[in-house]
Amino acid sequence: MALIPVTILTGFLGSGKTTLLKHILTEEHGKKIAVIENEFGEENIDNDILVQDNQENIVQMSNGCICCTIRGDLVEALNELWEQRKDKKISFDRVVIETTGVANPGPVAQTFFMDDDVADHYVLDAVVTLVDAKHGQQQLNEHEEAQRQVGFADQIFITKTDLVTPAEVDALRNRLMHMNPRAPIAGISKGVVPLNAVLDLKGFNLNAKLDIDPHFLVQDDHDHANCGHDHEHDHDHSHDHHHHGHAGHTDRIQSFVFRSDKPFDHKKLEDFLGGILEVFGEKMLRYKGVLYVKGSARKVVFQGVHQMMGSDLAGPWGAEPKQTRMVFIGIDLPKDTLLAGLEGCLV
């Protein structure tokens, strides 16, 4: 039986999650979606939509969608939805989970790898993060949770772009891109994203397609040329923690890319990655890569969330040059140590 894809919708307070959820629950889009809304949400879906008896936490909408309000545990909510679906009491093909505005999406994402019941029925599709164009910069400066939401994202939407200047949107986009070069970023105003831009993104699929924002790579290469191995935008790292206001802010969440045309020694790499996950696992939000490994005619793809890493063989190397590309997104990661360690695992 096919697993049910799940989208985690995250974003700081006022970023527009409720608008998007309302759209899912009420518009005639023809999809059967179960929305799990976290009760601790600051701005709950309006009660006029959810006119309901307090005892009932699963409500059927007129457009065929379902809203499930969590008062307890996410795992229980998912299992309850599954049971009701199995008993043909409700029908849905996918799930969208809204995290509260101040939540770190990491533990929610981990649920899909750690809980056997959940993993038997559901598959995590993607983390979608909304960032408010007007208040986003300030929220990123003041709240690490807002930064984590960006670091975890497979897709980022900048909302309320109509309330700020294009230059402000560009500055925010640039900042987000440095924190997370693997998530596409799109601006939206007055509300609603087309659902096909939110669903079926396959962000957690182990496949050989490693998306890194091309602008980020251009920036990256240019930086390498200028200053040896270090990135220009990291230079003010040590003395910039106190005055976040100006344009050169350094976010605690940063990303870096490792590339090499030389193959990895499989055993060395495995030991090294195992070691860094043990030490830095909590600080590693998302990491992903296509690896060129000695002795394998096929690409090896790997990715992970915190300490949970998976790898798989993908298709054979074709005409393209064999090259490893890895991207790491994390909090205060010792970039130079990690890059040097990865270099040390090459054949």
C-alpha cells in the first residue's frame, strides 16, 4: 500500500500559515487533504470554518478535506487519522502539518524516521517554510527558531512581498539563500500559494538530483577565487555576533558546499560522517549529497536530518564528469574542520 505523503508547513508568527491552511481547507481544489493543526497555534483557523463540538477533533470540510486539531501528541494524531481512514470513516490522500510559529521543525521531521507506526503509513515529503517579507529580517535576528525553520526547508516562500520594496525582498532572499542554498525561494503577495507548489516536492527522496541554488554557487566560486579557501561572506564571523542590525550580519545557521573531483574512500568517509554526527548531530539540520565513491560505477546519494542519515545507490555515472557535491546546513558548524575532514577521506 502506498505511503501517504506528509508536508510540514512552518514559518514564524504572522508569516501567513493560517491563510494558506484556510485555502487548503475551503477552496475547491479537488484534493483530499488532512490538515493537522497544532492547537498551540497563536492564530488558529477561524472558528467559523471549524464550527464543531469540542469533543470532536477531526472535522470533515465541505470540499472533502479534513481538519484534525492536535491537543496531544503528533504520533497519536497521525495514528488516529490512519485508523479512521482504514475504517473508511474518512478519506484523504495526503497530510499537511502546521507547526506552531515558534517551533523548531526538526523534531516533527524526525518523527517520520523514528516512530515505526508512523513510518509504516506515512512518508515525509517536504518542509515548506513561509517567511514574512516585512518582519522576516528582524525575526531571523532575534529568534533562532526562525533560522532553524529556514535551515530545514525544502521550499521557502517569502510572503507579503507587496508590503515592502523589491530591494528589501532581494536582501531577504539573499540572506535566506546563504542559510539554505538547497531550497528554491519564491515571493508571494496577498496570500495563497498554488497547492502544487507545496505538495509532492519530494524533498526527502534519496535521489541523485541535488538542488543547490545556482546563484549561490556563482557567489561561492567567485569567493573562492578572491580569498583562498574561505568564503568572503564568512569573514566577519567572529566579531559580528553582537550587532545584528547591519547588512553584514552573520547568521548562526549557515551552509557550506563541499565539492571534489577525486573519489572518496568509502570506509574513511563512513567513519568520518559517523563521528561528526555523534559530535555535531544536534547542530546539523539538513545535509545532502551526491558522492563519487571509489569502486562504485554508480552515484551514491545520501541525506540526513540531525543524527539520522540514509544513503543509497542511484543511477550510473553518465557522460557528466564524476564529482562529489555535498551541502551541509547547520548551527555554528566548524566549517573548516569539516571541509578538511572530508578532504582527508578522499582516495
